[in-house]
Amino acid sequence: MADSTKPESSTILPAKHWAGAVDDDDAKSLLSDAESSTASLTASIFEYRTLHGRTYHSDRGEKSQYWGANDDRQNESLDINHHACTLLLGGKLHLAPLKKDKVKNALDVGTGTGIWAIDFASEFPSAQIIGTDLSPVQPTWIPPNLSFQIDDFNLEWTFPPNHFDYIHTRWLLGTTADWSKFYSQAFHHLAPGGWFETHEMSAIIESEDGSVSPTSALGQWGSIFISGGKKLGVPFTVIQDDTQKKGMEAAGFVDIQEKNLKMPIGDWPRDKETKEIGLFSRAVLEGDPEGYVLFMTHSLGWSRAEILRYIQAVRMEIRGRKVRPFYWQRVVWGRKPE
């Protein structure tokens, strides 16, 4: 997987490039659709900020900033993504060699909608599971052995040291400027003999046959996030920099293993199982590209119209039959010495 270990060298195209990608009627239609489908969140605990009609975690300090939307549209997309990721792992929730009689306490950092934690709590009914996230978007109807907490993993953790038998994270890309501190805190709060597992993705969308060109909308996706991340001070090159394994080794983990997985986007794969994964992956991106890319493009100074035209170009490429896009996911797991 040589292409996944080095960042793309392509330069991000100027926002005005997308002015000719779609016509004005398409852009106006997309704007209307986006505004009409915006969720209305009224509970007082939902202290969100809005950006072009989409809600995001409220800014309570630099360390609490997150680039993804947290409204209903985005949460539905994240739940579909959970299914795609589970299929990619062959129906598994984890790759670390966990034993049910050994896992008494587990932590899911950045739990999002809580769907992974809910499934894990059902699979490990004797364990006590905690899911943490910046936003209170998790459901209230959950397994009795699961609880959710609003927390920022960039701050000092308040859990007891040597407490958890398993700590899980998925897709924390672009959420921290200090990965070393994160891995050290996970190590500190993990019980001796416990397992830590991190699932991350590449922001770069590519293709093996060259159908995703550097100047296409999909080809620019990674450049947008990498450029935006530099401006925000958070890296989006975790896989390319081998951050997971290096950070875990530095923190003191042993028996570290990793698995690289190709996530297809679309129905282009020939075999049935991979095609199904691609269909769900396409639904994730096609269903709410705005929720993923809006914050980053806005941070780069794009106008609302420019953002919408780019989103429309992304949708057009995904729906077309000419591209075979995919991106890499990497799972790394390791154990705290006893």
C-alpha cells in the first residue's frame, strides 16, 4: 500500500474552480435542499453553534473544536458508516484478542452517536462500558451496562489509573494536535494486560486505475482536509505519518499489531461482499458530504456558493460509473504490559 504511506503532492485547487463544475440552478437547488432538511435542536443542553444551517459542537476552547457536524443528518451518516466499518472488519467490532471473562471495564473515546458502544455493550453484557464524546447526541435507550459522558479527551482524564481492560477509538482524525499525549493517557488508564485499539482513516480518496485524478472533486477531498487541518493546527495525515503505531510504541504498548483495509466507495468492486461494503460507504458520503466538508472549506475561506458547487461535483462523481474510488483505514492494537 505504497500510496497510503505518503501524503498526496497535489495542490488544493482554488474555491472558484468549482464555479464551472455545476450550473447555478443545481447549486440553488442544493442550497434549498440543505436548508429544508436542517434538524431543529431545541433542548437547552444542546449548546451548539451553527454554520450555514448546520450544527456543530459549541466552542468551549481551542481543544474542544471538532470539524464534523453533529446534527441529525450527520448522525444518520455516522450510523451508516458504523455498519460499513463493521462489514469491513468481517462483522467484528474489534480486532484485539479480547476475552469476555477478562473485560470488566471498557472505554470508547469519541463515541459519536454511541452505536459502536451499544453493540459492544450487548456483546459484553458482564462489562461496564463508558462512551465519551464532546456532544450529547447519544440515545437514552441503551443497554444497562453502558453509560455516556460528555468529555474532551484532549484534557486530563479523570478516570482512575490502571482501570480499563479495553479502550477503543475510531475516527479521531483531525481532533487533536497532540497524539502523543492521547496515547500516553490511554496507557496510563489502561489496566496491566489490557488492550488499546485505534481505528483511523486516510483523508485521501484515491484509485488504483487512475480514475480519481488529483484535480477531480474526489481527488481534492484529501487536499482540502490536509490544508484545512494545517490551518487549524490538527494533522489529517495520521495514516501517512504512521502516527498510531509510533505513538503506541512511545507510550509503552507491546504486542502491537496493525491491519490495513481498503474501503471502497460505490458498487464498482466485483465480489459481492466488497460491493456491499462499497454501497454503504457511498451512502455515507453521498448522504451528507456537506456535514463532513463544510467546516473545513469554510475555514479555508470558501463562500457558501463555492462550497455547494464543490459538494455537487462530489455527488456527481460518486453517482457516475467512471471512477473507482477508495480510501485506506488502519486498525492498530496493542497491550499494556502486566
